[in-house]
Amino acid sequence: MARKIGSRYTAHQILGRGSAGTVWLGEGPEGPVAIKLLREDLASDQELVGRFVQERTALLGLEHPHVVSVRDLVVDGNDLALVMDLVRGTDLRTRLERDRRLAPEAAVAISADIADGLAAAHAAGVVHRDVKPENVLLDMQGPLGPGGSHRALLTDFGVAKLIDTPRRTKATKIIGTPDYLAPEIVEGLPPRASVDIYALATVLYELLAGFTPFGGGHPGAVLRRHVTETVVPLPGIPDELWQLLVQCLAKAPASRLRASELGARLRELLPMLAGMPPLEVDEPDTESAEEADREEQPAGPAPAERVRRRGAVPLVPGAKPADSNRDTHTSMRVPAPDELAGGAHGTARAPRASGTPRPGSARNRALARRRRVALGAGAVVLAAAVGVGAWLSTSGDDASAPPQDTKNSAPQSP
């Protein structure tokens, strides 16, 4: 099972798989390391290899307590690998799958750690571009923080940029994970530091609520919601925290905080969150949302390509189902302006009772049309019943009565 990675490292055991490659537990001259071995098709791309080497200085120079440091970049034959610090713990997605949602104090403490890591990266000119729970590692070996949280570290810096080469993604393609994509990326604008703030605010919302603010249903509908809908309030959290979330989920990049400001503001809120239990929030009805999305979407992807799970939406062709929850990068078509404008406007899907359609959705409109048709049919039946009653009242025992004067009445049908 062991394999050599370059001349200095040996990979012993697979720790996880993703769309970009495989992470191995390895050994180097200074002890245990994590080795991210990129896919063979990526390693054979000479343009990507050149870009890989160009990014070497920036990635190797990025060191921070809340960033998984890259120790080395290896280019050796068909092997293209990032050698990183080994973090003894798990990722945030696994924690969410176990607990569904976190207590506000722990959620904010983890998000503050990630904001601090992003601040260091942005100061060095590095944009992550794929902030999500799969790329947040929790150090189980260190001391516990506020709310019993483990120290959080952000990993996979630079991988999205490496894969997003002009030859692989045209101007009509975007790289990322749908639930966490900032509106400007969906609209085809170049990613800047503010996209990481939007993604981190989405992660914080998910830690508090148990679901992302714009996720669920067809990926195209998810992308459209980022552009056209506003986030719904979460009941039970302090207004200061909610206003911070709203600001960082703003559609306009300039309205969002910088990473350093966000980290500081989050830590200021920790005292008021101490001891607060996880929120009691009902997740929006996913089945209803998906039905509405199918009605809103033009003919396109086959049913097998429609993804139902929340959080990271795996769209990478050929990805194994067992690895889908670790997919890191997705290539999607940029929606046209008319598609972005075609969805429901206003507030995004609010937590609601199961089976209740989302206001403004296609399903809601269809139900309204059916109600109107039913009411119309009921009116016709009622009118018919009234007419029959009138006919019966002038028939039967009074059939021999002389005809009434009808000169002021409307003509009757024969």
C-alpha cells in the first residue's frame, strides 16, 4: 500500500478522497505529514503543473495557527502533490453530520478561527475560493475553546485556483461548491477576498441552523437564489449576531466586512452566547423545494443528475457516491442573466411546516392556480344548482298555469 511521493516522502494510508485527488497519511524527513495527491489527469496537464510551481512561494509562505500549512510541493513524473501539516482530528462536515447544528458559542468560535486564518491569507494575496465545512479541520489534540469548540484550521488553500486554468474552465464556467458561492462568482466576475467572507458567513449560518441559507434542490436553482434572494432570519439568536451575518451575506462585495474585522467582531460576541443551547429551527421542506425547482428549471440535466443532499453538492462527473461528501471543486455553467432573473425574488426559503410550499415558488403558484380552478368549478356547479331549482319551482304542479309576461325578461334558450 505504501508508495513513494518524490524522493523525500512516503504515503502509507488513504485518509480521504475528493474530486481533486486523494489525501494520504505520509512520512517525511521531519515526521508524519498529510499528502494531497492530485488526480492523474491534473498531473498530466503541463499548464497546471507550471501554475502549480508558480504558486509555490505563496503557498509555502502561508503560515498561521488557523491555517493548515503547506510544507512542500512535489512534481515528480505523474505525481503532483501538496505536502501539508498533519492535523489530528476530523473535518467540520463530519461534526455537522453527527450533531446537525452547533451551539451558537461553539459555532461563532470556530468561525472566528477561520476568519483569522483568512485574514492572514488575504494579507498575503491568497484567496481560498472554496471555504466550506469539508475544508475546515478540527484539531482534537489541542485544548478546548469557547463552548467546547476545538481549534479550527482551514485547508486546501490554492487548490481551486490551481484547477481553475483557462484551458479547463472557459469564461462560461465557474469553480466552487454551489451552496457557498458568492453572487459575484455566479455572475461570472473574478473572485476576490470578499467571496471567502460570503462563504464563511454561509458556513456560520449552517453551523447555527443545520442547513445553508440558499441550498437544496437543483444546483441551478441554488445559484439563482444566491443572486436573487435575501437570507431569512434565524429565530433565537441575538440581533448583533444576525446583523453580522446579514452584512457578510450581502450581495454587494463592498458591503461585507474584511476577514480581520469579522474575526474581531465574532470574538466580541462570544460572552453573550455563553451557555446558549443549539437553535430549535425546522429545516425548510426539501422535497417541496426540489419540486418547485424542477418546475422552475427548463429541460436540462437528467433526473439522475439532480442532487438532493444539502451542504456540498457533488457535481463532478465520475465522482464515486462514497466520496461525494468530500468533493472539493465543481465546474458549472454560469447562468444567463434571464435565468438569474427567472426565480423567486425577495426572501429565501424560510423554515416552515413540512409540506408547506415556499412563497413565490412555482409549486405555490401551481397550487394557487388549482385553487382558482376549483373555486371556478364550484361556482359553475352552484349556478347550475340554482338554475335547476328555479326550473323546478316553475314546473311540476304549476305547469298548467298561463305563461308569464316576459317582455322585460332576457330571452331564454330554446
